[in-house]
Amino acid sequence: MISIGRQTIGGDSPCYITLEAGPTINGFDSAKQLIDIAANTGADAIKFQLLNANELVADKKQQFKYEILINAEKQQTKKISESLYDILKRRELTDDEWKELKKYCDKKNIEFFGTILSDHYLELIKELKTNTVKIASSDINHIPLIVKAAKTGMCIQLDTGNASYDEISYAIKKIEEQGNNKIVIHHCPTGYPAEIESVQLAEITKLKSLFPYPIAFSDHTPGWHMNIAAICLGANMVEKTITVDRTTPSVEHMFSLEKNEVQKFIKEIREVEKAIKDTERKLNPDLKKRYATRRSMFSKTNIEKGTKITEEHIEYKRPGLGLGPERLDDICFKIAKNDIPAGTMIALDQLN
């Protein structure tokens, strides 16, 4: 169990809900819109990606293929190709803009999370005094960056993506070597959107068995049923991408949640949590209600005085306020003290 700000993650704590806005912003104003959505719908945190396209992309003509939603009602999609550089360029903001957004999150009482893609943004995150820093799955082997992040003492959120268990273990080892054991491990299926076959929700229980840290599920599928399943499998945190408009012609919008969906998403998560939280079986203390739909033993026919009772004399009817069917052996072969009319609830004091 670890803490991020005022909240704990893991153990019996409620599932921590992060809304991802990094890939769906298009400038400062859209980032503020997404913060409003996150804050007003009860999420715990909103996450962005702090990056510089020039630092990340060597070949500015490198193409990236993805799908966009062109008609939400008919669920019509279209495959397009665009330079990775242009995609990432849309996500850039200035350091001053990031500072303003962090202040805005503080004002809205929602945690500001950042995936950092370089040393510069690690220093900026430190300056912003965030409580956690996230490492992208593509940087699982960027040990120099991971070590520097771990040295800050902040909680390290580690995306795993296509990483092997050995790579995950090594990254965690390097974090722990810095005296930092505040770690959240993200199971993050690849794909935009992720194919159902690649989601592999069983990885959540696998990772929980391998590592003593909270496990998160970062979702790239349409809807939120995979998140519900992840929570039932023990996920301590979920991360879901949000957008102002799913038909925005850019990567990741088509499987993101819009404002009205975010409200349902969070409401249903909290309902499911409540339903699965208590492992103690609770019985209705009102015995009349509890046994109203159970059955008692009744006389099937008129039973004359002196008759030896057998199962042929008995039928089972509601309510279950008398002797239940499990007491059949207690009355079989006993003798009726008096005549017992058909339809009478059998009681032990009627028999010898």
C-alpha cells in the first residue's frame, strides 16, 4: 500500500481513478476543459504527457497508422496515417502552461499526474511539486531516467506495455536501490485501440503475485467494461483516456470517454467496489423475510391418529417458518398423536 497525496492505493483502499488527458489535448484551453471534466465527475487524478516532439522523434516523416471515429451514432471508423512527429507536437505545452495547469488542478482539488519523457520534464515535475511521476512503457529500459525519477522520492508509476517480466523486475530493482519503494505497476495493453485478445486481464493477478506493489490497469479499449473486470481481479488503480469529443480526428480519441460517459464510468466503478468489498456473508436479520420463500413440511393428506409418518404423508410448501425439509428424518416413522388434517404445518409436538 502506498500514498499519493492524501489518498492511499492498495490494500482495502478504494480503487484510485485516473483520467488520461495526455494524448487528447490540443493546446492549453483543451487541457483545462479536460481538467474540468475530471474534477467535476469525481476522479482522483488527471494525467498528462510532458514531452517535446523534437527530443523524441529523429525521423519527422515516420508514419503512424491509427483509426478515427467519423460517425459516433453508426460507429463508423476510418484508418489514417500521420507523422508521429505531428501527433506528438499537438501534445506539447510550454513550461509556463504546465505550471498554470498544475495550479488549476490544485484549485479544482484533483491530483496532477505527469508522464515525463526527458530529464527536463522530470525537473519540471519536481518544480511543480507533484506527488508522483509516471514512466512510459516505452521507457521501461530507460534506466538512467528511471533512476533519476526514483531519487526524487516521489511515487513511481511504471507502465509495462510490452515489457518482459525480467525488464519489469530490473526496473523495479533500480527504483528500490534508490531507497524508493513507492511504486505502482501498470498493466498497459498495447494498441490504439487495444485488441481484445491483447488485453490479458489475467496479468493483473499475475503481477500481484510477482510484486508487492499496487497494480493498475491502463485501458485502451472502447467502453469501460474491461475496467470493471480489472477491479474485480484486484486492480488498485484504473486509468482511462477522456476526450471532449470522440470524433476528434486524432489518435486515441475514438476509444476515450466523453463527459457524460465519465460520470457513468466512475459511478459504476464505485457501485461495483461496494458490491465486492465485503467478503463476510451477511444474512437478513429479519427471520420472517429470510424464511418467507423457504419451505416447511405440511401434511399432504389427512393423517389419522396412530399413523406412522413417512415421506408419502409430507409435502413441502412456503413459508419456511415451520420444520424445514432438512428435518424430514426427525419426523419419519414417528406416530401421529391425533388426527392431522391435510394442509397442516407439521410440528414435533403433534408426534410421538
